[in-house]
Amino acid sequence: MAESGRAPLVDTIKAVAAQLIVLHHLAWFGPMSDMAASASPLWGSWQGWLAEYGRYAVAAFLAVAGYLAAQSLSPRGLPRDASPLQMIFQRYLRLVGPYAVALLLAIVSAALARQWMTHDSIGSAPDLWQFFAHLFLLHDLLDYEALSAGVWYIAIDFQLYALLVALLWVARRLAGADFAGPLLVLIVALASLFFFNQRDAWDATALYFFGAYALGVGSSWAVRSARPHRFLLLLALIGVTALWFDFRPRIAVALSVALVLGLAHLHLHTGASLGNQLITRLGRMSYALFLVHFPVCLIINAAFHQLAPHDPYLNALGVLLAWVASNLAAMLFYHQVERRLATLWQIKRPTPQYLRGN
């Protein structure tokens, strides 16, 4: 989707998922949440719920990412004159520009936090090779300790897009039939759902997550087909079969989001309105929030550990403060870093292939 044509539902899903990820990390990492849990049983139960289930919001991002990626890619495969390497490199620039700045913030914040507290949420001081492994999105593949929470997802997002582009390019090169692209994507998606996603040894690769991503891709392609409801039903049957084979909450979330996006596209008006401006902003800055929230939360955790290490109510206030501060920092990061880098490098989303008559 072009920036001017973003569906409010997509923004809503991204906004809610991003907030849940922040709250999940606040509940899981740092001493504040542990101390705040003793303030009241209600607070403790919410902390436990977020720590256990907030992580499943990542599956919503996977489905949305697949849905949006498919908006700019034709199910018939890439045009013969398209360069898959150029498309993949452009995706890399879009991701890594802001991500590199966020890595530096994470390194500095961890160095400051080490002066104030000792905690498992603070990693060891990185070396140059660890930084470059992160910069080239190879940190999990090379088994380096993460410099910030959630950076594994950035690498997986890039791998997933690269895999999708490669599959469509191969389909167009090897077969001229229109169904070749979707068929190849379907084969890899089924392999992911019924094999790779069953084995944790593959969780640093796109093959582990491609099933969830492909549900979003399939939803996007279904609504552009001649029989959208039939293809959405087929998508639902594939997802339900995978869940019957082995119920995984992440797959259930991804399937639900993919189907909601498809049905909303067919049956709901998705034009922008004044009532969703806040959601639109939160959705657009979700990547910025994903990048900067952990350094912010780490610093506030360390500060409250120094100021009020044993006061549950002040630590509960600190958790709320970290949440608000993360959103404010994300807003600043989005406008001053993410958008400026996109303008500087003139990074644009490609025009959807189906609008070119491919």
C-alpha cells in the first residue's frame, strides 16, 4: 500500500500489536515489573498475562507484513525485467537505516544502565563483530547475543521479504503460467506450517515463520482474485488444518489477522477519516516504537532501580512512565530519523505490479 492509501484497519492492527510488544517487554525485562507486581494482585495478574501472551502480537506483524508485501507484488511473479536483488536491497535500506541508529541507542543505553544496576536484561558490552553481525541482520544466524529486544524480528522480516521475492522471480523465470507464483509460495508455506515451524532449530530462519507470513500474502492475493471468498475459505482451511495438526497460538493469531484483513477489504469501507488520526499515527510509527522502546525502558528501569528499588507503587509508576516515554521517543524517532532517512535515500515502495498491467 502506498503511504497515502493506508487502510485504517492495518494501522489499527499495527498500533495495537506494537503497544502489546512494548508492554510485553516491560513485563518480561527489567526489575521494575517484578517489584511492581507486588503492588496489587490485579497488577500482578496483568503483568503475568502480558509476559506470557503479549509476545503473540508478533504474529500479527507477520501477517500484516505479508499482506503489505503482496500489495506491491503480483501473484503472477516478478516481471522479467525486474531485478530481485535491487528490490531486496531497497528493502534492506528501508529496514536497516533506522535500525542502525536504534542499535547505537541500545548500546549507549546499556552502557549507562550497567553503571546503575546489574540485571539479566542488560547484555554484555558488544564487540565490533557483534555490531556488524547485527548491522547485516546475521546476529541470530551467527548466534550472537542480541543488542536489543526484538531485533530478531527485523532480520526475519528481511528474510521473509527476500524469500517471497525470490520465489516469485523463480516462478516467472521457470514457468509462464499465472498460477506458478502462488503455487510455489503455497508449497513453501505448507512446508513451513507442517515441518519447519515444528522444529525450533529453524527459528532463526524465514522458513520457520513463512507460514504465518504467507497467510497475509494469501489474503492480499485472494481479495484481488476473481473469486475472493473462495480463496479466503481455502486460506482458512489451510490454517485450521495446520492448527488441528499442531495448535500454535502464533499461527492462530496470524490466521485471524489475515482473514480479518481480507474480509475487511471486501466488505468494509477503509477510507481515512478524522476519527482515526491517532491510530494512523500510532500505526505509522510502529516500526520506530519497535526499535526505540527497549533503550528507553532500560534507562528508566535503571533509574528507578537506583531511586526506589523496593517501592512497588513507585515501580508501577515507573512502568507506566516507561510506556509513555517509549511512545514519545518513537514519535520523535519516526519524524527525525525514519522519515528523514527515507527522504535522504529516496526510498519508495514499488508500484503494485497489478496496477502496471503485469
